[in-house]
Amino acid sequence: MPEIVVEIKNKSGLHLRPAAEFVKKAAEFQSNITLERDGKAVNAKSILHVQALGVRQGMTVKIRAEGADAEEALAALEELVNNKFGEE
């Protein structure tokens, strides 16, 4: 299963708006996508699960994708994170 590790660089971490952007982007793909922090993995297409991870600025998370469009999904999510969710 392909995976990437990214650092959350935006000031507010994965608070409501960035978490919603992340979930919205993940939902564009058919692949099963998980977001993991400190060994706890959640469904990346669930806003409640993503927010429950409590990801703040400077933390690293692992994103995994499994399915036909897994590589495309990871590339899109990595770009979203690296662009600080359009916040800065």
C-alpha cells in the first residue's frame, strides 16, 4: 500500500477548515485513504475522524492509500498539505 509522510506546516494544523479541505480532497478518489498520527490511523474521508487526531502545526502524519487511483490521491493530498491548505 503506497504511503507518504508529510509535515503539517499551516499555523492552525488540521482544525475545521483545513480538515474539511483534506476530507473533501480525499473523497474525490475511489481509493481507501487513511491518515495516521502516532500509530493511530483513521479514515481520511471522515471529518470527525480527521479532527479527532488533533494534528497541530509541526506534526508529521502518514497518509496511506489503497486502490486504483492511490498514487494520484497521495500526490493530490501531498500538494494540498504542502500548500498549507491555501491558508498562507
